[in-house]
Amino acid sequence: MTLSLVLAFLWIVVANVLGMLPSRHSHWLAAYVLIALGVPLLGFVTYEHGPWVGLVALAAGASILRWPLLYLGRWLTRRGG
């Protein structure tokens, strides 16, 4: 298994552990950190394995970070008119 896939699986495990921790306010901070780490990692996976594996990794990340994506979609809808 390549380094990019190992890091992607580690990112998924860390994201799930952070989601299970009891917290009131640090979930959004964790989401920001996961996004900041996940975007370059997604590029690395796509570079090493091609666009299809990159799309699978994108879908996995989007399923974990679905609430920030929903809020982004609502914000873009409001701004778009």
C-alpha cells in the first residue's frame, strides 16, 4: 500500500475518533483542521493513483465532513440569490 493511501486511511480513523469525542465547541475546530489536512492529502492520493481513486477518497472525506459541506452549500445558495 502506498504512502498516500496509508495517510488517507489514517486521516479517516482520526476523523472518526475526533467525531466520537464528547465536545461542545471543538468539533468545528477539528473539522477545520481535518479540511486543512485533507485537501492536500486528496491531491496526493489523486496524483499517485489517478482521478478515480481520488474521487473515491473525495467521497469518503465528504461523507465524514458532511455538515461543513451542507453549511457551505446553504451559504452559497444564500449568496447566489
